[in-house]
Amino acid sequence: MATSFKGNKSFLPSKQCVVCKKEMTWRKAWEKNWDTIKYCSDRCRAQKTSSRTFTS
């Protein structure tokens, strides 16, 4: 993580939710497990086993 963040979120890493394909931006709370984060919300986590996908 760059030390010159200063509020510019365009430099933060991001990835897509595997269920809804929404882009998720890195958060300090996810710092230790960013590589294992797959879902943007509890709703998507609950739908991971469902064959249906949804759009928000």
C-alpha cells in the first residue's frame, strides 16, 4: 500500500464480487485478508451457492 494515499481512492486496489460483479475497493478493515475477499455483501455471500445471480 502506498504511503501517499491522501484521500485519492483511484489508487486503491479493487476487485469484482464473484456473484453480482460489482466493483469493490480496498478497505482498511480488509487489509489482512484482502486476497480472500470474494463477496461485496452478506447478501452476495448468502447467494454464493444459488445458481441465480441478481443485478443491483
